[in-house]
Amino acid sequence: MEVLTEAYEASLVAKENKGRTPMHLAMVNAHRAASPGVIRFLLEKSGPDLVNMRDHDGYLPLHLLALGLKGFKADEIEQRNNVSECLKMYLGAEPKPTADFLTALQDLPDWLQDVAVVSPHVRNILNKKIVRRFPTSIL
């Protein structure tokens, strides 16, 4: 990957025919052993904006993680650890707290939602949502 990025730096954010970046593809394959290293490399070389890029369907990389885990058997410990590590790095890049981001978090399997909610970034987002005043009216 380093050779590719040295020759063609834009490959870090290049989009394929569905508008997916290498981050999208790494997240949909997060269960694979190489994915944590790929995500670490992408974040180090391209910066945190990569986590906010959408494909042609409007999906964030986090959406593709959730979609890729449909039917995933959580009993594979090594694969589960790979997925958890990928999610932690993704959340560590502090994606924008959009409604789509929060929806994608809700689409994650329960065991992975448990990983997400202990992330400092997600905790801060949720705390801000909780303490925001509710509009009230006097009848």
C-alpha cells in the first residue's frame, strides 16, 4: 500500500464505480486479519476526513461495516477482535455526529454497539444529546 500511495497519493481517497473509498472497502471487510492494519494506514496517511466520506448511495464507511456484519457469526473470536479494532480506530478519528452516523451505530450488532458506546467520541456525542434541553410549551 505504501508503494501505491507514494506513486499515487490520491489513491487514499480515490473512489471506485460505487463511490466507495478504500476506507469503505476496509470497513466492509473489517473481519479480515489485514483490515485493522489497512485502516490504521489509511488514517495515518490521509487524516480523519476519510471517515466522513460517503459513497454514491450516501453510505458512510460505518454503514458498510454494519451491512458487512449481517449474518456474521460472532463466535469467531479473531474475526470479532478485528472488527472491534477497526471500529475503535474509526471512532477514534471522530466522525461527524450526523443523524446518519447515529443510525449506522444503531445498525451495528449488539456486541459491537457495546464496543462503540465506550468510545470517548460516542460517549461525548450521546452526553451532549442527553443534556440538551427539550423544548416545552405552556398550554
